Amino acid sequence: MLAIAILAAGKGTRMKSELPKVLHPLAGKSLIDRVLSCTQGLKPNRKLIVVGHKANLVEDSLKNYQDLDFVLQQPQNGTGHAIQKLIPKLKGFKGELLVLNGDVPLLEEETLGSLIKFHKECKASVTFLSASLDSPKGYGRVFTDESGLVNKIIEERDCSEEQRKNKLINAGIYCFDWQQLLDVIKLLSNQNSQNELYLTDTISLLKKALHFEVNNPFEIKGINDRFQLSECELYIQEKLKSFWMSKGVSFVDPISCSLSEDSNFGTDVIIEPQTHLRGKCNIGNGCHLGPGSVITNSTLAENVFAIHSLINEATVGKNTSIGPFAHIRPESNISKNSKIGNFVEIKKSFIGEGTKINHLSYVGDSTLGKNINLGAGTITANYDGKNKHQTIIDDYAKTGANSVLVAPIKIGSHVTIGAGSTISKDIPDRSLVVERAKTIIRTKPD
């Protein structure tokens, strides 16, 4: 049996934020999301989240997860106190308790699996992750006897100068035999510099305490401030970009770009400087993105070119050109061989194959057929002040510059609309329509 407890009650004062520390985003996911993600393959029987500061926000952020038990720690009197709060929830439980921290987001599932396996094989009372660091500042120090058993962990603020020279540190990730922990957890004292109950004090009270040293110390990096958050962001981004470059993606200036972990790329993709992919993105072979583009939760087929543009929750067909300075908004579907040009905004619309919207246009709540050409400044006036209305334009239609189509409206196939027209009624197929006010010229008297 395995129970997992994630400690997420702290405020995180060094973040200087109204947001609980564990909800700060890292490469598109909150810190606590990342911690939960690395436990999925462990198949725990119980998952408990210890909450405290702004508990309602933390709970709301995790509402899509199944089978989470929330445990309120109020006030927050240390990590030992947090585990004491689990006792009623784990009544009758027999097995291992894995204790994680909500602000240590880079742990790998494989590392946790190895920790649990080592703990069981050694029949330990507790096994915790450790690391040897050249600069161990800020971490509790681990002290062992000649046989390798851990005698104690001393928090840095409670260490003597000599003890601080020890480079073996405690990562704060524990695997306990729950029944043995129950025997000692109530014996903790707050006689320390913080006047708190330290979970680390259980180490000296348990029969067999072991440490398990991680291969990659960066995995156990905790986040206490925004500088450490940025270090972890850089680590994730470097890892992602290195992976995709090995798969055939080129970054002209990798350091200026960012990816989400849910981004997928084909081969021969070129990503120019200052280009960012967020959420779940699927990018086809031969796409050329940027410079200066932001693509969010979108699918781009092969050979799409997108320069200085925003594409959000949209689908773009192959051999399509977007931008510069185009804005493709949610629920837009742009078919293959199309052109969405400079300063064009598309919102919740279907754009047919081969259609061109080259300049300064707005198309909203519309369905456009194939091989349509919208002239510069064509606007679909879809909003009447209360409701949105549909515009339908059939195949091979053309609009002149500065045309306004007042929805709801249907423009037939092979229709030509003269420049400067404001059209507010349906137009039949194969028509020429011009609607303008009569020009009046009056000369000024001398």
C-alpha cells in the first residue's frame, strides 16, 4: 500500500506574491501540478494534499484531479505538524507514506520509484532523498554513522559552523513506514530556532533511517523565490529544446524562445527568435514560425508560415501563410493554401481552401468558401450591440477595399462587391453589387 502526501500549506513569503507559492506557474503548469504529475505512474492508494494559506485557491486549482484528500493545517507549525494532521485521514492505513513538497517541481517519476524500491528492499523505517552539493547553503545537513545509517538531520539554521561544512543534504522527500512513523510523530518538540515541529526530527527516533542519493541534484531543487523559479524555468526550457533539436527542429535563437511540454513538432520545423508555444500545440513538418509569434493550443499542418502573429486555439491547414501581425482567435479553422495577411483578425470562423485575406480585415463568426479574395479593410460587422450574427460567403467571391458586410448575411458564389460598399442584405450568385452614397461636391465661394 502506498499513500502520498504533498505539503502545500505555506505562504511562500519570499515570492512577494498574493498567490500561494505552489500555484506559481512553471513552463505553463503550476508547481503543485508538476509534483502531482510525477506521481501518476506510482499508482498510490491514497493522495493527500496538506493545505493552509489560501487553501480554497489551492483546492480549486486541483479540482480536475480525481481522488485527492485535502487536509487543512492551520496554523502552519512546521512539517512535523503537517504530518500529524494526516493521522485521522490515514486511520487503519498500513504501508508506505511518500512525503513530497509542493514547491519541488522537477522530480522525476523514475527517481521516486527507485526511492520506494530501495526503501522496501532495505526494510527501512524511513528513506529520504539526499544529494552532495558543492554549495549546500539553505539545506538541512545529513549525518550518518560508519555503517551508513542516518543518525540525524540538522536544519541549517540550527547547525554549528562545523556542521555546516557537511555537503550531504536532505532533499525533504521521504518514504516512511507509516506504522513506525505513527509511533514517533507525536513525540516531536518545537525546541528549535523556528519554534516548529520538524519532520526531520523523526529520523533520530526511528529504528532504521537511510538516505538515497539522487543522480541529478537539480531534480530536488526547491523554489523559494522568483530567482529560483526562473532557474527552474531555464532548466525545463533547455531540456525541451535540446530534445526537439535532436528530432529535427531548428531554433535560430533558442534562448529567446519558450515551449510547453505539450508541444509536438514534425521535422524540418524552423523556429525564429522570440517565438513562444503554449499549451497543447501540434506543429507539422516544414513549418516556419516567427520571428515574434505566439502559438497557443493550436494545430498547424505542414509548411505553415507564421510571422509576428498570435494563433490561439485554432487549426491551420497546410501551405498557409499567416501574418505579419495577424491575430487568429479561438475556434478558427483556416484551410490549406490560404493567406491571412498583415493586420488581419479572424475570430470563430471557417476559412475555405485557397482564400486570401491580405490586409487590415476583421472576419468574425463567419463561414468563407474556397478561393475567396477579401479586399483590404473588409469587415464583417457581426455584432448588433446585443448578439453576434453569422456571415456566409460562398466560393470565388470578391470584396473591394473597405467593404462592410452587416451580419446576418449571405454572399453568393462568384459575387463581386465594389470598393467602399456597405452590404446589409443577401446577395445572389454571380452578382456585381455596389452600394455607396451619392458623391456631393460643393465648392467654397471666393
